[in-house]
Amino acid sequence: MSLKFTDSQIQHLMEYGDVDWSDAEFDDAAARDKEFSSQYSKMKSANDKGLKALIVDPHNDLTDLANKIREKLKSRGFIEVHTPIFVSKAALAKMTITEDHPLYRQVFWIDDKRALRPMHAMNLYRVMRELRDHTDGPVKIFEIGSCFRKESKSSTHLEEFTMLNLVEMGPDGDAMEHLKMYIGDIMECLGVEYTTSREESDVYVETLDVEINGTEVASGAIGPHKLDAAHDVHEPWAGIGFGLERLLMLKNGKSNAKKTGKSITYLNGYKLD
């Protein structure tokens, strides 16, 4: 009868490495435990070397990716904005996030009128609308910052994550082609191959989804659509959002987005304790 690694052993191995050991089989407990000790020692040693190398050559992949995206979007004429993390219940309602919406249960409420933002969209609508009155050309804005959702346990989801949202209102040309161009820009900054597919959406009618190796990393859309009137927006637009930790997880072959996100346990993918 063959044995597999225990749940505890797999957890320890996955903390330091990214190989899925759940299917590994052994003739007996002694062989299993010997292999665990060997692999764990190798992974911890490699992890410690990685941390030492990081001290010698300081960098952070999340910061580096965000900065590459900033420079690319600025070269396209986008303005970076920084909007409040606190959002009102009324602002969420304009996005149809009311008590009967599935996302409502994922919102971190501060009190009965305010919450931590689960997305940038409601704030970007406001900024986009106000900037519209100051130009005859397109309005191009983006934000990179923390968003918050109560997520179930998943290797690809975090309760605090870094979201990139970009939107162009009044594009000079076909909005869908502009959306595809901006997707290409972000993927170029990341340096990975990707695919896109069009999907039906209850809110946006149709979305342009982005996948890396079969994992969805973004949904883009074009307007106008039914949410726009509540924000006094009537022009065509193109917009999309990416979770940066998930992008890095896939690019760097990490087993969990926790290794690429904000953490006091991991630093640039290396375990600290």
C-alpha cells in the first residue's frame, strides 16, 4: 500500500516551493519522511539564498511591474489618479452593488454608510466625468492601488490586492480596438503570452476577457452601457482592470498569490520565517 505526503508536509513544502506534491507516492512512511526532509531542506536553502541575493540586489517585482505599467500608460497619454480607499454605500449602489448582489457580501464595511473599496470603478467614473469638462479630447485615466474583498480560500485570490484599472472616455476611433491595444501594453510590461475571448455579461453586455495559460486575469469592456447614466456618463469608453499579484503569480510560476502580494510573511516571493 503506497503512502502520500501528509497535509502538513505538503503545506510546509508549498510554503517554500511551488511544486504540487499531492500525487507523490511512497512505499512506506520512512521513505516518505526521508523524501520530505530532503526536499524541505533543499527548498529552505534555496529560499535563504534568494533572500540574501535580494539584500545584495534590492528590488520588488510588484513595484517594478507597477512602475513599468505607469510609464507605458503615461506614454499613451494617461493620467494617474489616486482616489480614496473609503467609498460610500451610495457609490457602491450606483455600481449595482446592493444587498442582493453577490459582491455585497464580500465588501468590508466600516460602518453602515462606508466601506473599503472593492474596486476602483466608482471613483474613476467620478474623476472621468469631472475631467470631461476640461478637454475636447479623450479622457484617459488609470489607478494602481489596494482594493479589498472578503475572499474564500483560493490560491489566486487575496483579501487585499493591488488593482490596476484604466479607462479612456471618448476614444478617437474604435473603442474595442483601443481596449485590445491597452491589454497588449499591460501584457508587454508583464512579458507573457496571453489570449483574449469575448464573453456575455449581465452588466456590460459583453466583456473581453484576458487569460494566461487558461487562467483569467482580467475582464475589459466598452461603453456606453446601463451603469453609465447613474454617473452622468454618456460617451463611448474603453476600460479594463487587472489584479497585479495574480499577474505576477502566473509570470513567476508561484503556487499562491500570497507570495507576490502585500505580506509580512513573504518578501518578493521568498518566505521570511
